[in-house]
Amino acid sequence: MAVGSKDLAPAELDTFEDERLLDELRRAKEELFNLRFQAATGQLDSHGRLRSIKRDIARIYTVIRERELGIRATPAPIEKPAKKTTKKAAKAEEPEATEESA
């Protein structure tokens, strides 16, 4: 496996939906900003983390672009189980028809 976060392995990125990929990208960019800020102020402990975050960002961008081009398949959305409705609940959801005279 390449250097980077253990939770953002390329095989795992394939299973993420587009919305989750964008969320991971946003978090990685925030962390990169914080690490750069720490480096500028001399408070950074591990300089290797900068490199791994940059690689994670590049991996995410690669997956997003490959999905746009159709090279990599987008995972099928997970269907949520349908709620069981009782007769009482179904009746409450129906809109009541009102007769209006014109």
C-alpha cells in the first residue's frame, strides 16, 4: 500500500459514494491547512503527515475524475428499507380533499 492514511486506501475509496468522497476531500484539505499553519509557526511534529495528506487529496481527486470519465464505476446507492406503515398512519398521510364551490 502506498504511503498515506490507512483509512483512505484506494480500494476503500472505490466503495465511497460521491457525497462521502467530497466530505473526505473537505476534511483532508482542512487538515492540510492546519498542518501548513503549524509548519509555518514551527509547531509541526511530523513533517511526513503533510506528504501523506497531499497524497490522500490526490487519490480522492483521481477517483472523482475517473468516475467522471467512466473509468471507475460509481458504487450502487444503498437502498434504505421501506418503513412499515399501519392503516392509521397511512390514513393520516393522505391529503384531505375539500370541496370548494366557485
